[in-house]
Amino acid sequence: MGKQTDNLNALREQKALKERLYADTMGRFGGQMNDAYRNYNAQNHAISMRLLEREIQQAERLADAERAQEITEQVLKNLTDSGGKAAKDIAAELQKALNGLKL
């Protein structure tokens, strides 16, 4: 796996940890909190989750692009390694076309 995929997995773990921590805190102390403090904690948690979800969405896009790049590199390597002039020409044309794309 690549760097972006590792980052995505770390963000997902962080989200799950924050969810568990919030649920644990509210389970332990929610009954002792007044309404204002309980609402403050709920809103603070919701904001934190929205920010983390945005980071996860961006990391998903980067991880998808990274995976596409890995697949492309492997296809080009296989075409080049297969030998024939036609395969090498196809690989060169494909590489030129991919270099022109913006992901």
C-alpha cells in the first residue's frame, strides 16, 4: 500500500477512536452533565467529526489516484516487459496520454 492509503487508514482509525471515546465519555458522565454542557460536548463532537470526515474524503480521493497510478505503472511495466515492438509502442503512447491527464 502507498502513503495515501496508509494516511486514509490512519484517519479512519482516528475517527473510530474519537467515536468510541465520545460514546464512552457520554456513557460515563452524560448523566451527571447539565443540558448546556451535554449540548456543548455533542456540538463539539459533531464539528470534530465533520472536519475529520472532510479529511477522510480528501484522503480517499488521493488514495484512489495513487492506486490508479500504481495500476498504470504495473500495466506499463508488463507491456514493456512483454517484449515486442508493438507492445513497447503501445506502452509509449499510453504513457504519453497519461502524462497529459490531470487526476
